[in-house]
Amino acid sequence: MVNGSAHVSLSAAMAGDPVSRSILFDVRLPRVLVAALVGAILAMAGATFQTLLRNPFADPFILGVSGGAAAGAAIATVLHLDEFPGVIPLVAFIGACGATATVFLLARRREYTDTTRLLLSGLVLNAFFSAVILFVFAFAPSSDLTAALRWMMGSLFTSSWSDVGLLGVFLIMGLVLLSALANDLRMLAFGEDDAKSRGIDVERVKLAGFVAGSIITGAAVAVSGIIGFIGLLVPHLIRLLWRGDYRTLLPLSAVGGALLLVVSDLLSRIIVRPAELPVGAFTALLGVPFFLSVLRRSR
């Protein structure tokens, strides 16, 4: 917490120096906590989506949830809605929920949710949202682009105590909802037919898990912007270290995601100090090689 673009003395802050105290407790501490909460939420959502779809490549970024939030935020920024406090996160959250509903509806086949179509729908929607964002930016004044691009690349720069409170509520809500589904998701991991034979309502579990994972993702993306690959990378690493079922994967993923994003954010601030790298770009640099290695092993 004392490290960043500039060094701040912890002893000076504890001795009552107002500048040091303000930097540590009003800027850096909430940023660290927001990074931990966002990382935990994204990793929990990734573990849930991978279990639901039984696909190692499923995560909020790939399924279009993050893209929907980004498109909503870009449109709101260009319309100057950022002048009103809290509007950008709200619109981003609505965009994430709208993307979730669209992907789920496109994947439905009568009374069945096709997991392959779910992934393909997410990829297609991501392409659509990218086109929307580029279209919006083409007509945006240059003065609006800096803030929008910072948000698009993922940033914890504006983290505040209100963000900590908001994300804390969503994290607890996600843990409660997904823990309630943990046993059903554990059975679903062995296959839908096996789960149905044990009396589990597979479609209800899919809908509940996907909605819960998407809602908490929407909250995280609304605060931090697009930070990809946390939901893909962390559950895989946890499975490599601890081959437990979903009931243990969920809390361990939350802890792992929190640690990974806190460390990533710290490194993004000190590698090229006093400048700051976008943490979303930094996690992508970590996640893309891992994604390619998983793809290669799955051939």
C-alpha cells in the first residue's frame, strides 16, 4: 500500500502527516480493497461459468458480459452522462445485464440451453459491442476519449470508499447465491444427464448460476472497466493446485482472484513510474499466453 507511483512513508502517515494519511487512507487503501473485490468477483464468475458450461475457456470477458458493460459506459460517456455521479456505473451495469439476457436467449433451443451456442453467442456479441464502441468513439469529441479509453482498458484509478461498499455488497450476495447452488453445480460438472438422474433441475441451475455470475460481473466491470482474463486464469490455477469440486473452487478462486489483481495493480503502477499502465492491459499480458497454452493442451 505504501508503494506506487510515489513512495509514501507509513510512519509519517501514522504520525499524523495529513498528506501521507490522505494518500494512504483516502487513495491507496480503497484502491487495494477495490482491486481485491473486483479480482474476487471476476474469479468467482469465471469458476461458475466454466463449471456451468464445462468449458475451460468460459469467462465473463469471453461471454460478452464485459463487452455489454463497456458499450453502455462508452455511450453514456459520449452523451455526457458522466457529469451526473453514479450514472456511468449504472449504465455499465445495465449493459452487462442486457448482454447476459441476450446471450442466454440466443442460446435457448426450446426448453434447453445449448452451451456451445452460449459461447458462440458471447463471441458474436463481443464483436457487436466492439463495433458499437468504435462507432461511438468515431463521433465523440476528443475531450471525451481519454476518460472513455481509460475505462475501456481497465483502471482502478478512481477507486473510492463508496466503490468498496458497493462491491462488498455484491461479493457477499454472490457468495451466498452461488454457495446455495454449489452442490447442484458440483453435480452438473459431471454432465447434464448424470445431474438429471439425481433429480437436479438442470435448466434452473443454469439460469440461476449464469444470472448470479453475470450480475456480480456487471457490478465489478461498472467500477473497474474491462479487466480480462482474471476469470479464465485463476480457476485454472486453483484446479492445478487443488483438485477439489466447485464447493472448494469458489472460495479459493475468490481469494486467488483478489491476490492476482492486487499484485497486478501494484506492478502496473510501479513498472514505469511515475506513469501508470492500464491494469486491464497488464492482466491481458498475463492471461493471453495462458489462454493459448490451455488451447494447445486441449487439442
